[in-house]
Amino acid sequence: MREVAVLGVAMTKFGVSEKTNLEMFAEAGLEAITKSNVEPKDIQALFFGNCLGGFEEGQLHMAPFAHSELGLPTSAPAVRFECACATATVAIRQAALLVAGGIYDLVLAGGTERATIMGTPLATRTFAMASHAQHESTAGITFPGVFAMAAHMYTAKYGVEFPELKKHTAEVAVKNHRHGALNPKAHFRKKIDVDTVLNSMMVADPLQLFDCCPFSDGAAAVVIAEVNRAKDLVDKPIYIAGMGQAACGGLYLQRDITRVRAREEAARQAYHQAGLTPSDIDVVELHDCFTIAEILAIEGLGFYEFGKGYDAATKGETTFGGKVVINPSGGLKAKGHPIGATGAAQVTEIVQQLRGECDERQVEGATVGLVDTLGGDLGTVCNIILRS
Amino acid sequence: MREVAVLGVAMTKFGVSEKTNLEMFAEAGLEAITKSNVEPKDIQALFFGNCLGGFEEGQLHMAPFAHSELGLPTSAPAVRFECACATATVAIRQAALLVAGGIYDLVLAGGTERATIMGTPLATRTFAMASHAQHESTAGITFPGVFAMAAHMYTAKYGVEFPELKKHTAEVAVKNHRHGALNPKAHFRKKIDVDTVLNSMMVADPLQLFDCCPFSDGAAAVVIAEVNRAKDLVDKPIYIAGMGQAACGGLYLQRDITRVRAREEAARQAYHQAGLTPSDIDVVELHDCFTIAEILAIEGLGFYEFGKGYDAATKGETTFGGKVVINPSGGLKAKGHPIGATGAAQVTEIVQQLRGECDERQVEGATVGLVDTLGGDLGTVCNIILRS
């Protein structure tokens, strides 16, 4: 296997956009290419992520259109990936694997989503198609419901009762909004407090509005190259130290929804490949689609024992100066969640952190970072460990 | 690069099915795994194709569900691909590249589609989302219209006038229905004659109903392995000699729609990698979504000069005993076209041809075959050359 590195990274401002999916991706993609000191003609393949384009814009088969917006050469294939929220992370991993395997030397990967065009209620129902249509959707499952059930199971399993757990989950939202306020690209840049969360609209008991990430518009893209090529092109290539991806079907196949089996396996693969352990990680962008999801993730990734991560945000252990900085970008919760772009934005943040380019939200001395993206109702997880 | 081979291949009966996308894929996938003399636990990754599942069944994020239907291990990632009609071919190529690059040793790839649930008029409008939403769909473009324009341009460019060209395109349909009648898995097993075509309903002038392939339900899957592993497992591994994939945006970017630039580049890559020329190819499964499309393809793949392929079927050069056998399975026209499965069914047919397993439709002495799949309105083409 060849060593692989990330060169230029870029993301659009996340939020509500008037631009199309393709326009947003072209903006991010061209910036990533330019920052890599190469030209579109140098890109050998496009690994493109989008989740709901058919519903947002009546647009399928988006990869070759993104390819032509960017001016890539005809010889460079364009491939679309869809793995629910993990879409772009999966596209980036596939790109990195093909560079590692010697198939390509220089590729572009990322994703785009224009989710706000549907409005939140319709987007919520539409995105529920990422659960199992036959066994789950027909039962009325939407994603807030899935993670509400996980919160209930967490209390039952670990004996942390709701008035208490809800204060701790609210602290996750408070932290991620505080981080997002420092990020010029974030969808929400407004600090909140625990009362903001606890007084917000009930969505799916116990999850209230401020426990939920938004649907956002946005795109992100990264250039990946074989490591010697990367060193020739940019000053600070960021190395892909380890990757993992695993699958375990839908919610209806899980015995314990406080444990995401796909994450445990994907993280095991990534740590093993990198030769690292959770204690080596300085900064993490992980899948906080709901506040409880961040708690499940910090446990599943090995930063806390199972059942012990619920008060990490309250204790200040997951913010700047803490044990491990979780979601310095603001996470899905505040930076926003343009589904098919999210994984590429997570990689973008970690790469910028490891280069020391994050200004007010810089994690001091960060040398190793981890990306974690969960797709669907626990069916897909993809992890990427990066190092400077 | 390691050498790569195809082991077990399987497809469901194509046509109208009561089964879900996942049930059809499980049927094909398990048969392909069984024929490879391995078990689901041995599969290291799933490369899964589906195009319209969100519209057919309200089902996105289908890959991990297919993964669990098949009983694959959690450690095996499941990735969904969508590249319009080329979806499954692209999934297979990606799988083969990762085996060639040493990332995996044994993987499953294929696709599924349940297109008839929408009915042809709605499926036609839905699938038109594979053209460019902003620049083309809004102009009323559907795929019959795209290929009708190509037929018009063909007459204008090469001086073959319509009454004559329509007889020759009708002969393509007659041939492919004759082939399909020999294929127990084909959607249509009824022979037709030229009058059947010329007396059928007008769809998009000059294309009549029998110039058009159907929407079908079906799934197909193939197991791919490193060549030494393949030789240990099956008697007749079929080698992947060369592959190509290219992209060139949408219809609105093409100067000459009788020439598919993505095909010319993809075929160039595949022939180059295989060290072969068109004259080496014995049998071809190519993208005859419309009768004129077969003519464009046999020219683009180098079997005929541009403007000279229109009467190949009439002369009997593209059927059994001819110069090169085109679509012995019946092609998209008669075997059927379950969009996300089509490429995997094409590979299945070529592999079975090269193994001499095709009974009445066997191409005698075939040792080299080619797969050609076109995605969208000329934006994606993927080619795979196989040899025994």
C-alpha cells in the first residue's frame, strides 16, 4: 500500500443557499484544486457524494455534471456515492483506497447537498428513506425518533435518569454552538445556553429542537494524492493514517442501539491501520446529528467507557483545553449538516486543524485527528484518522 | 497491479417482479456467492448499484440493507453507487480496481432495480432526472427524445435518409428480440419482425415503441477476486483484461451526439489496458437502450467506422455467425433494462458466454468479450473487457 495524503480542502459557507448542488460543489471543488497547486486537467478521477438530489432538484446522475462544471478531463471517471449521512466520507475513503492501491495519483473527492429547499418537515420525511422502507419506515420511523429511542435506552441501561441526562445532552448542544460561533463557515454562529435547549420545542421525546442538527445547504471537497506527489505540491500535506468502514444493516437488526456496531468495527479498523489508540487523538469531528449521538460516538470511538460519556461536555472535557476536542467546527449541530457534504466538511476541518489554520477555534498543538460519520439508522459508519 | 478475475455470476429473471429491490439483489447475490464456492462471511466488501430506489420504494441507503440480507460480515463495508444506466458497471469496475490494487481479495458487486412499479410513463419522467435538471430537463428532455435527436443527426450527418434508416434500426430490434427469445432470463422472449417495429406506436419521432427498451425489474451480481484466489475456487475464472470509464457532462455539452466522447475514451482505456483491438472481440453486451443507440455503440467501440454501422444488423453481421455477436442475451431491448442492475447482467452474460454456458444462444468459440454501458444522456460510459 502506498501512503496517501490530503492536499487542498475547501467548503462553502454552510446554511441556506440560493445555489444549486452543482454550483456549490464547483465552488468547493475548484477551491480545493487551486489550494493543491494543480489544475482541473490534473485530476484523474472524481469521487462525488450526494444523497437527496433527486428529491431536492430532480437531479440524478450528478457526478458527470459536477465533473464538467469543474472542467475535469474526459479521461477522468466521475462516480456518485450515496451512503446516507456517511456519503462523502465513503467517497473520500474510496478515493484514498484507490490512490493507496496505485490506481490513481491525484483525485478529487467530496459532496454536496441542498437540503433546505425542501423545508425541515419534508426533508425529515424524505430523509427517513435512509431507514429500511419495508421494516422501519412503514412503522413511522424518522431519524429524531431513532435517536430518541437511543436516549431512552441509554437511561434504562446505565441508570442515568432523564432530568439529569437531558441537562448533559443540552451541554453538548451548548458546547457545539459555542464552537460554531467561532467558525465563519458554520450554519449557526449563535451561542446558546442550557435553558435554550430545555425550553425549545419538543421534537421526539426526549429530543427537543436544540438537541437536533439542522438540514443545511453546502458542499465540501478535498484533493487526495500519493504522498510523494503531495509533498511536491503543498507545504503541509496531511497524511491519512488509517481508515475504516463497516456495515450492519438497519435499526431492526440492532440488539442495543446505545452501541453502534458498525462504528466499533470501523474505528477498530482505523486505529489498527494507524497503529494508534484513542488516547493519541487530539481533535475529532464526529456525527452529532443529535446531542445523544455525540455521547454514543465518544463512547463508541473509545474516548469514554460505555455509559460514562454522558457528562463529558458538562465537565468541559470535550472542548478546547479538555481531554479531546470534539467538534471544534461546531459539528453537525452548529456548523450544519448538508447530508452528502458532511463527511468532506469533517475532513476539511480536521485537515485545517492539523495545519494550524483554524484561528479562534484552533486546537493547540493538534497533530492527530479523527473523522467519524454515521450513515442511516446505524447501518454505515466510516472513520478516517489523519495526522500532520 | 494484480490480475483480477470474475468467479460466480448470477441474475434474476428480468421482467415484472413482485419482489423488492433488496429481495431481488439477495437472490442474485447469494447465487453468485454460492457459485463462487465461498460463503457470505468470506466477502470483504459490497459494491452495490441502484438508481431509482428512492422513487420506486422510498428506499435510500440501500447498500447496508443489501449487506445484511446477504449475511455479509460487519467488517465488510457496503457502498452504493449511482451513475444512471451505468450504475452496476461502475460498481463492478470500482470493485475490480480495489482488488487489482491489493485492497481486497474477494468482493461482491452488482445492482438491482424495481422500475416497473412506477409504470412506463412515470418511470420515463422520473428517469429523465439523469439528464441535467437545470439545462436539459426543464426543456422537456426525456431519454427517448435524446436518442431521437441522435437518429436525426445521424441521417443529417451521414446521408442515410429516414425511410431507409428506420428499416435498419428495426432490424436491430428484430435481432435482439430473436436473441432474447433464446434467453430464459429475458424480459421479452417473443420474436418480432420489421413490421412489428414500423407499425408500433410512435414514441419520439423517429423512435417507435419497438425501438425502445423496456423498464424492467431485476438484479444481477458477480463475485470478483484476485486471480490466484479465483483459480483456487472455481474451474473457469474469467479474467478482467481491461477496463475504462470516462465522463463528459450532459447532452448540452456535446457537439456531435452521434459520437459519444465518453465511450470513445472509455473504450480506448479498456483496449489499451487489455492490449487488444476491436477485431479481437468475439462477443459484446452493449447499451442498446434504443435501436439507434446500438448503432452508435458499435461504431464508437470500433467495430464499424463512423457512419458505416447502420446496416450491420440487416446484413446479419452482429448475430450468431457474424463478424461480432452483439447482445446475444437480447440486450436491453429484449433481455430488459432494470437500470441499476443492467451492467452486472451484461457482465454475467459475457462471463457465461466465455464459459460456454449459454446453450442455444452460445457464441461458438468465444474467448474475448466486451461490456459497454452508457449512463445518462452521454455523460458516463464504462467498458470492461473479459477473456477466458
